[in-house]
Amino acid sequence: MGALFRSEEIGLAQLFLHSAAAYSCVSELGERGLLEFRQLNPKVSAFQRRFVGEVRRCEEMEKTFTFLQQELRGAGRVLGPCPDSPRAPLAREALRVQEQSEQLAQELREVSHNRASLRGRLRELRQYLHVLREGQRFTSLPAPLGSPPRPRALSEREPILDPSLHQHLDRKINFVAGVIHPWRVSAFERLLWRACRGYLVASFVEMPEPMEDPATGESITWVIFLISYWGEQIGQKIRKISDCFHCHVYPYPESEASRADTMSGLHSQIQDLSVVLEETEQYLAQVLDKVVLALPTWRVQIQKMKAIYLILNQCSFDVTEKCLIAEVWCPVRDLTQVQEALRQGSYKSGSSVECFVQRIPTSESPPTLIRTNKFTAGFQSIVDAYGVASYQEVNPAPYAIITFPFIFAIMFGDVGHGLLMFLFALWMVLYENSPSLQQASNEIWLTFFEGRYLILLMGAFSIYTGFIYNECFSKATVIFPSAWSVATMANHSSWSSDYLATHPSLTLDPNVTGVFQGPYPFGIDPIWSLATNHLNFLNSFKMKMSVVLGIVHMGFGVLLGVFNHVHFQQRHRLVLELLPEMVFLLALFGYLVFLIFYKWVKFSAADSLVAPSILIHFIDMFLFTSNAGNLPLYRGQVPVQTVLVALALASVPVLLLGTPLYLCCRRRASRTSRPAPVAAAEQEPLLEGQEAGNSVNATKEDVESGGPSPDAEHSDFAEIFMHQAIHTIEYCLGCVSNTASYLRLWALSLAHAQLSEVLWTMVMRNGFVRLSYAGGVVLVPVFAAFAVLTVAILLVMEGLSAFLHALRLHWVEFQNKFYVGAGYKLCPFAFAPDAWE
């Protein structure tokens, strides 16, 4: 649990991996996810690194897997997730996976090509058959003798080859038949008529059944055309125009017997092709079944293999090129697990040389690692959104577990609304292991689901503050009897019937004995919801409450800086920064909190009319004056306020100049005194070619650059002074602006209560008042409208508004007092399941 308050200790270490065992060792480390590897070859191109051939082979296999997955999608198959997490394959297993995947891909290509060819041929045969069937009706011979005569009305179904016409024709009639896309029919017919000048007869009819368009894959109803013409030149024009419109032209036999033979042949070919196509589909289904079973495991294995070789490309070889050296950031407490992983990797590879890890000193700032669980992850993500904590800096997340929901609840205080939010979050928490909730694709839902514990606490704290405000859907609840007695006031006053008739509002005087019997046991007395000055009372209460909580929150943030100063051995900042900051904050705004509580304690209802104004006293405090019309709260108030303002003003130059002057004096003292040499026994063991305090990839120029020059010291002092000046101005002005910023607690709480009351008055109250006994059915949609508006406006919109304001108060007003947030996360090398799912 200590790692939650401060990031874990991270150390720089070197891994010495034997060439034969490097692959297995990195695989073991990837399964455990403990280390972040550093790039030791930044100046080497990606195409010149040692394992670029293996990476390319993995990428080629990934291309094959992509082709297989596309074929599965085209067949309507869904590729499921990998049932288990297979280990990275060895070299022999990788060759087997490559061979089998390429064999399946080649089979799929051949079978898919054959299926496409068979489908195209079958489609052409069916189109040809429909062309002959429809053409038969146009060019069929007349009925035999003895049948009734056919009427002579003009019709598209009239046979073109009427024997009576042959007596008047000296030329032979030719035909062009085929199918055309329905969108091109009108343009095709128009161009035929203009090009051939009417020396043709064209007939168009839709195909009885829709067929697939080979260009788009859509199912369309083709149009069959039959064109009769005279002359060879006209026929050439018709064929050229048909080619331009991408028509499928088929040969059309002249005699009816030839057409009948062709149709019977087409029937037999279609049947044979259907049988062959069905067998092809069955074989293709078998191949796809093999792909579905093997592809998820192959993808995971090859992705792990590629990740391992990418990590090995970041390592450097020693002089003998028999050992790989890797630099890693590693949590110190996990070094034993790292050594165990290296031992297992060496054993599995069969290497006789054992790999090992060694920690090395460094002057670089390590990455930040804060381990979280499903409860703390939501709060930690809020802090990380502002900035990742610097290395071993105080983490605000554990304190935000309490302060964030509480500040949200101050602005969202309502028992009913908080209960709805709490139940919604409780449902997500109870069913958090449900796959339907975890694997949802909606980003908004995933945001709510990941913050379910945060929403749960926000709802619970809202219920608590709702009881404090005594509001449940804007209505007061009478848990305890009211401390105000109307009957006592009526007995001690002259309230006659005429007085009651002319005065709709009555005044309760707490100075009358028995009218006010003491404070309400918990929260606000429910009788205030009936008072006409209800809003004035809540305004005063919530405004003072916001100021008090805001100053306490800021003071707590300043005090958290103590842990940073002590941990980083900067004890001078306790005196030169923390102490002036606390004096400035408490002398001004802490005194304001004292005035609020002192006035609450000292003045009662009896002398409330002569109670002075705190705001005027606070203004007079900065003006070093007193107001005769505003009585003092206690004796010697003006001298005390003068001393406090003087202390606050005196703390500003200390805060501004203390740290820069101290650092300047310490540097001068360290420059005059030469440091004693460190004994050889006290130094940590160094590697060959490594300087003390540097990693193995540090350049010689970096080590031999020498100490800082006087110009560099001068620039450093100017930078420190500028930084401290900015910090001083920001803190002093921020204390004023941040205190005013906490008044948003008062404003949003009041707005939420008034909006809830308006919604109740405009919807539910009208539903109760305006409906008679027969209107009970109408009350159902009225309540439905009230429920929808409550969820949409008060829970979603108002909840989001309060959440954003609470977020701002934590980021700007609270974390700004002690939190730098200039770090970077530790990104360990791990085989995360999200990468391949």
C-alpha cells in the first residue's frame, strides 16, 4: 500500500544475455512484464540492425494472416479470440507456422479462384439460357394449321419471323442477343437508334431472376435484349456499341431446332457446374475451418515473436559478439523475479552460460511506477490526466479517494439523486465481471464503467451531504422532529383570526422561550424549507462552508509538501518555502476561518442584530483601519489584524529570496572546499569501458565535459531566481484567487437545489394539483416525464458539471500547492492481450 502514496523505487540495470539464450530470456521477461528496455542503438538505422531479417519474416507472416482474415470476413466467418496465451515460438516452431500458413493461404487462393471462375461461368450459362428462353418467344414460329387466327394488333410479343413477311424480304435477318445493366438500357437504345438510323428492331425484357454483378458484387435484375437487323455493316455497328456499353453478347442460333439443342446442352452444363461448385464450396469451408482453429494462436505467437526481436534490436553486442547487453528500468523489489526469469530462459534454451542482471548507478531521473487495482485505478487516472508524478513525488491519488467525491457531493448534495447514482454504480460493480459490460464498444459507456468505483463513492457522499442539506428530490425529510415550535409562538403572541387572515407569512422569534429548542440533531431543520427566507439562510451557510472547506483543502495541500521536502533531502525548503507559505495562508485566510467560527460561537439569536460583518472586518484588515459602524468581534482585534498582515507581507520576501540565496551560498561553500575522494571499496562494481555513475552507452565527451563554468553557474542562479519569483507570485495571487474559486461549491450547490425545486414544481406539483380523481392515469406519463428530466438534466448534465468543477479544484487549487507532475510512466515490456484482441 505504500507504493500508492509514493512511486516505487526504480533502478537502472543491465542484462547480460548469451546469444543462444537471449530470445528465451526476453520471452520470459515479456510474459511477466517487469522491465522497460532502453534503446542502446539510437543512431543505427532500423534496416541495419542485427535482427532485421527476423522482423521482416514476422511481418511477412502477418501479411499472410491478414489475407487469411480477409478471406474469413468475406465468407462471413468471425475470428474469435485466442483461448489461451501461447508462448513465443522457437525457431523451428516459427518455420512450421510459416509453412502451414502459406500452404493454407495458397489453398485459399486456388480454391477462391476456382470458385470465382465456376460462379462466373455458371452465371454466364444462366444468362445465356434466359436469353434463349426470352428470344424464343420473340422468334417462335406461328401455330399449326387448324388453330384460330392470331389478331394483327401490334405488340412486343409479336413474332418477328412471320412467314408472311418472308415473301417481301429479299435479305437475310440476323440477330444480336445478350444482357445489359438496367442503368444503361435507355442510353443504349437511344444510341442504337441514332447510329443505325432505324434499320433494326430491338426488344428489351427484364430477366426473371436477379443475378450478381461481377463488378460490384450486388444482386441486380439484368435486362435481356434481342436485336434483329439487315446488313453486315449494321451488325458491326451494333456489336461495337454493345462492347462500349459492356454488354454480355451471346450467340443466337437461327433455327428453332438449334436453339432447342443449345438450351438442352445449357441445362446439362448448369447441372454439372452446380455439382462441381457445391463440392468446391464444401472444400473451401473445410479450409476455412482449419484457418479459424489455427489463426488466433498463430497471430499471438508471431506478434510475441516480433516484439521479442524488436527488443533484441535495442540491445548491443559486446566485443566478442557472443553476449547481448540490455539496459532496463526495473522496480528494485522485482530484481529477484527478473533473475528468476533469466534463469528459466537460459534453462529452456539449453544454454550452458547463465544470464544475469546487475544494477548500475545513474544520474537520470527514473520513470514513475504506481501500482493500482480496480478500485484505485479510476482515481489515479484523474491525477495522471493532470500530469504523471515525478519520480517518488507525493501521489495525490490516495487523498483524492476521499476529497474528490466529497467536494463533488457538496455541489451535488441530494439524497434522491445520490441514491440513484449510487445504485447505478453498485450495479456496475456487482456485474463488473460480465463480458457484455467489459467488451462494450461504446466509448461513453466504457468511461462510466472504468470509473464505477469513483461514481459509487460520489453517490454515497452525495447521500451524506443530501442529509446535511435535508434535500431529497428538492423536498425536505422529517427524520427528527423540528426544533422550532409554532404552537409556543402562537401561545406567546397575539395572533388573532384577523391577523392570520391578513398575514400569509408568520415570524418565529427564537428569543421567545420555547420557540427554538436547540440545534437540529443532524443537518438543516426541515422547517426551513417552508420559510420565505430559506434561500437567504442557505446562501449564508453554504458560502461560509465553501470558504472554510476551501482553505482547509489548500492548507492540506501545502502541508503535503513536507513529505516531498523530507524525502528529497531538501530540508531548507521546510524553512524557506513551506513556513512562509503557511504563514501567508494562515495569517490571512486562516484568520478568516477563525472569524467565521468565532462569530458563530459568540453571537446567538438574542444579539444577532448587533453582530458585525466579517467581510467589512476583513477589508479593514488590509486597509489597516477600523470602522466605527462595524463593532469589533473581540478586544484588541485591530492590533492582532495588523500583526497578521505584517507577518503575511514579511513572508513574501523570505519566500522569494530564501531558496535562491541559500543555493548560491551552498555552491560557493562547495566550490571552496574540495570533496574527499571516494574509497575504491565504497564504489559499486563497474563494467569494462564504463565510467562511474554512467550507463554503458554514455559517450566519452559526456564524461569528460568537466565541471560547470562560472557563466553556467550564473545562468543557473538566474534560472533558479526566475523560477522562485514565478512560484512566489503564483502562490500569493493564487491564495486569493483559489479561495474565491472555492465559492463555486456554494454556487453549484445552490443551482442544483434550485433546479431540482423548479423541476418538481413545474412537473410533479402541477401533476398533483391540476388532476382530479379521474386523472390518476394521466399521472403516469407525468411521473415518466419527471423521471426522464431528472436523469437527463439533474443526474447527467448537473453531475457532469459538478464533476468538472471538482476536477478543476483538485488540479488547480489543491495539487498546485505540492504536485509537480513532470514525470513519465514506466512502460514495461509485456505481452498485453489488448494488442492482439
